[in-house]
Amino acid sequence: MLNHLNHNESFWKASKDFFYSEKLKSKTVLLSEGEISKKMFYVEKGCLRVWFNSNGKEITFQFFFEGQMVSSFESFWTGQPSLYSIETIEDSIIHTIKRSDFQEVLDSNPSTKKDFENYIYKRLGNYVKLFLSRIADKPEQRYKELLKTNPEILQRIPQHYIASYLGISAVSLSRIRNRR
């Protein structure tokens, strides 16, 4: 989304003063499950993962790389506690904007608001695909799809996070990879 917005001069003119930058070490928690999200993050460098706790086990369900924005959007917009945590898994450079400032940018720039709505629709579509894949596809199919659509994940993400993302154990992931 922001890659597109990088080319939107009016967005940057309206919002550049609202963002602040941070260099963060890996394993830095940006939002904890149960907190209310008051910020949105843009990844300049690095990788973030989104995960939740299920009976003491961390379940990873999404990764974000350079040029992507992330927040607990449900919490960000409704003020309800976040259903998941967001953390860095690589040393990262993150740009952060507060909700009130982001709302001001959207209110003052209709084209940026439309771009953001389109981004949210795409993200919703990705969640639906992930949800249906978890129901309908076997782990090996999910792995092959990941290999086809997001090979960067397999190159940059630790295996235990990939296994969690695919809904399998690290041992099962190892077996699937060895079959190839």
C-alpha cells in the first residue's frame, strides 16, 4: 500500500511530519495481544510477524516485509483490544504514525483514503484465502502455495515461524521440505 503511496506526493506532503522512525532489534514487540492499537507501522527495512497465543502456543499468521504497513486494524479502528501481537523478527527500521494523525491524513486526502480502503480490501481477501486454505488444503499444499507465492518467506523467516504459519510442527515442515 505505501509503495503506491510513496508515489503520491500529496500523501507525503500531508503526512511526513506525522511519521517517526525507529531502528529496532529483532524480537521487539510493537503491539501485545490484548492492548489497544494506537499506531500503524510501515516497514522500511526488516520483517515483522503477527501472531496470537493459543493455549500457551504462539500461532503465526502473517509476515510483513519492506514497503508494507501493518497494525491491528480491527483494534486501530474500533478501540477494542488487539487479538494478536506484532513483533520484529529481524533488525528493522520502522516508521510509525499515530491513529489520530493517520485519520487526519485520510480526512485531508481523499485519494489516499481510497488507496487505504483498497489496501484493507486486499488484506481482507488475503485473510479469507488463508482461512480457507487452513480448512481445505493439506499442509503440503499450503507449503507449495507459499513457495510459489511468497518465496521470500522461506528465505528470511526461521523455520519454526514458517511451521506455525502453515499450521504444522517444525518436524512436519522438515519432512515436507525433504520430499521435494
